[in-house]
Amino acid sequence: MKKRSSTHSRRQAARHLMNLRQVQDSMTVAEQPSIRNSLLAGLQGGITAAIALPLVLLSAWPHLVGFASLGALVALFGRFAPRRDRNMIVFLCLICQVTAVFSMSAVAWLGMSYTFQLCLLALSCGIFLFVGLVFGFGPPGPLIFVFAGAASMSDGLSFDQVIERTAATTAVALLALFICAATERFRYTHPSEAPGPGTPKLPIPHLLTMAGRASVGAGIAAFTSYLLGANHPAWAAMGALAVLQGTNLHINMNRALQRTAGTVVGAFLAWGVLVQDPSAWVIIGVLVGLQILTEIVIGYNYAIGQVLVTPMALLMTQLAAPQSAGAQMAPERVLDTVLGVAVGVGIAVLLSSIDDRRHLAKRHGRPDDARET
């Protein structure tokens, strides 16, 4: 009779993830692979926002400024790609961002229920994770597209509103693509044109497994938050996705700890801004600054980046819906994030493979005694 070694059980994996070494690992400050490329990506996104958002605010469609800000985010992708591939990556990310806005807005126009929209959002977490890994989008990953889909959720829309939202996102994303192409010569690429740091190439079955976990985890987190009466259950789904996009269990746990810590501090900063009831012009200025700073620091440690990403996300939400948002979003963001990362870690462990747990045990200095007797 065969018996699996307890060294690689799910219970033992959970113990590894909860020890002090894992916490210390999550606090590690990494060396930036290219501060120049990170700064350039931040500037490209910031310049796009600084040009587009004031123009939209002064136009006949100021209510679309939130969707315009979503288009600017595509400039953040492909910073470590070979020079010949960067523009194509930004273009593909444009397609994903526009698809996220259009699809979620369209189902709202078709009268689909909020629960159906949450199901679609959970499914999109897995789809965008898979697409991003296959095509090598790199950071900031699928969360950008899911954030766009979450921002597009609505109780009901007219067809004209669907077209307006999609057009605003597309127009600004095209501007971002143009700015990235125009400034590409300032980006550093290795003479060998080898891709920079990012998620290693994995076999398709492994990617499909990761995508399935992400959708399951995001769905559980979103519906749990919804049943608890939260106003933004999509934030819980995004918390779960942030954890489950990691390729190994120790990365899953690092992301959980880092996202939680960064969100707590960032939500406090966002509350300090939102409680002042800032104008749209002030929010735009703060967003541009945060965009640039985020890309500079997030490569050092994900938690440091989250300190800036959290107020940026909340301010973009405020920009898109000033009547229904406000300072009360800050504490809910923390609670939804805690719920989402807890679900994410739980799903990562429960749906882990024996190879996942072997890798974790080896990392924690346990002998690879996975042989079955």
C-alpha cells in the first residue's frame, strides 16, 4: 500500500507558508532589473494621462474621464520585452483592455444581473491571466484588465453608453501606444535582444491550471464579499487574482502578505486625500504623479508598490463615479483585499499539485523525500 509523505501534504505546505521565514521573504527588497525602463514606463503612462484626461474633462463627455484613465494603463506593459516586440505587446494589451470594458458594459446593456457580471469577472481573471502568460505581457499583469472590467460593471446601460465607454478607452489606449512607439528609443534592451525578467515560459497545461485556479479563487472571493454586503466585491476577486497569478506557492504567499500590507498603508493615504473632497483636476494631478512613482518603486518590493497602487485605484474610482464613491471606499478596500488574499492562499494550497508542494518543501530546507512507500 502506498502512502504519500506528510512532508508534502497540504497541511505541511500551509505550515511552511505561515512560518517566520516566509514573512521575512516577503519583505525582501529586490534589485531593480532596469530602473530606466521602469521610470520610462511610468513616464509613458503619466504623459498619456496628463494629455488625455484634461482633454476629456474639458470635452462634451467629462463623465468618461474614468474610462479614459483606463486606456492610459496599457503603456505600462512590455517594458522588458525585446525592442522588436514591445509595440505589439502594448497593442495586444490595448485589445485586452478595450475588450474588458466593452464586454462588461455590453452585458450590462443586455440586462444581465449583477451576479452574472461577477461570474463573468471571475472567468475573465483566468482568461486574462492565461493570455498574459502565453504572450509574455509581463508586469503589471492581468489585474489591469480585470480592474477595467470591474470599473465597467453596472446595473444597466444604454447602447450609446457602451459605445462611449469603449471609444474613450480605445482612443486613450491608442494615444498610449503612439507615445510608447515614439519614445521606444529611450528604453534599454540587452544587446542580445533577450527578454528581460518576467514569468518563465510554462507548458500550456500548467498555464490552464493556473487560469482555472484564478477563476475559481476570484469567483469565491467575489461572491463571498457580495453576500457579506460589500459595495465593491470585485476588489476581493482582484485580491485573490493577485495571489494566484504567482507561479509557485511561496510566491502566492509573498503576494498575499505584500498586497495586504501595502493596501493597508495605501488605503490610509487614499482616505487622507479623499476626505478632502478633491476636484477632478487635483485627482488627475495626483494620478499622474502616482503613476510615475509606482513604476519606479514596485520593482523593489510589491508591497511598496501597493502603497501607491491602492490610492491610485481608489482615485480612479472616484474620478469615474464621484457621486457614489468617496472616503468610505478606503476601509472597504482593505477588508475586500484581506478577504481576497485569504481565499487566494486557501485555493493555492487546496488546488496545489504534489510538485508545487515539493518545490515549497525544498525551498524551506526539507529533504525531498517525496518517494512513496
